[in-house]
Amino acid sequence: MAHQFVDEAYPSVKGYVRTYVLHQQLLEHLPEAPAPVLDVGGGAGHQSFPLAQAGYDVTLLDPSPAMLDKARQRLERLPAEVRRRVTLLQAQGEDAEEAVNGRRFAAVLCHGVLGYLERPEPLVDQLCRCADAGGVVSIMTGNAKAMAVRPALERRWEDALAAFDARAEIGVLGVPGRADTAEELSVLLRDGGVEPLCWYGVWLFVDWLEFSGVELDPGDAQQVAATAAVELEASRRDPYRQLSRVFHLMGRKGPH
């Protein structure tokens, strides 16, 4: 799956929009660099390497050797001062606290991971444990309230009707996935001593266009930038954010 994620999904317009929108949302809540950031299930570093380039001290944790190889390849193309700010660790997210030897971070990211797990509780607990007092926890995952959007746009009407009450689907990469709600994950954050701050959408219109059969050109930089600006604004507003197939939840850890 590493090839599909890194070489196909992220270079697409939707992949760029995801990274850009999440980055802008993160910068609204992160402390100033060089604060330490832990990216759990960080894959090839598409979200956390830009933070390292912005001066943050990044630890990327992922269970997949193939994804970490992709991360190393991408890291080699960055300047030496950026590479020095990045640490790669192979471990399961459910073992994150042990893998980082109990270190606490000013920000803990977990993007696009929970949907592949049977239950979110063990991993969310680890995210909360790894956050320092006053640190932020950032979770991006599938939106259970918008499960009917994709099958409807693909004109799979029977599937769309069933999806209104569904929590699982076969994702665009052909892998089974599960969705949550911001309200449910907010409860789990509070259980871990993290107070939810806000939640955003991530992408909306590019999703609708893709599933409607429209091809978007990632090489048209002006068009991509304009698209990303619209998606960022939609991610902050109702009712648009509610229709995003994924959501981005931010929380802040209380005092120890």
C-alpha cells in the first residue's frame, strides 16, 4: 500500500489539498517552533516534514517498514538542517508511549489512522498520554455523518441508502475502513485529560468532483492554489465542514 499512498494519493490535487488544509489548521494551534511534534502513523512524512521545514523537532512513528523507507527517501531530498530535526521510529501507535520512552510532546498528530483500526480507544489513549501539559492532540479521520456522500456521487444508490446508518466502507484504496464522529472522539479525548478545542472539515469539493468523474490537474499550480483556498474556507464553516468525508479534531492537554 505504500506505493499507492505516497506515489498516487498524495501527489493528486486531493492529496495536496489535504496536506495544505491540515497544515494551516495545525499552525493555528501549535506552539512556536522548535516545539517537539510526534506524528503517530505518520507514513512518509507528508504532514510532519513541512513542520520540520518550519523549524519543529519532529518524531515520526509508523509500524510499516515500507512507509518508513518512503519517509527516508523523501527526507534525503530535504536540506541537512531539516533532516537533523527528524527522527524516524518503527512501532505500533498503540505502543507509542513506550516507543518514545515516555517522552512528552507539544503536539501529537494522528492523521488517517483510526479508520483502519477496529476500535479507536487504545490509540487515542496513547495520543493523550504522549501529549505534554498544554500540548495539542490532532486527529484526522473519517466522518461517520457523511458516509452516504461517496456512494451517492458514484450513483450507487442502494449503497448510498444503506450508508446513512453505516460506519464501514471499502475505501478508495480498496482497503476496509471505519468512520467516527467528532463528538465520540471528543469524549475519548476528555477521558485522556485532553479538552477538545474545535473541529474542521478537510476536503469537500475536490472529493465531490473526483467521485463525479472530474479529473483535476495537479500540474496547474494556479488552479490548485485556488482550490486549496476554497477548501480551507469551507473546512471552517457550517454546513460545509459537516459534509466533509473526513474531519480534523483538535484538543489541548490539561495540567499533569
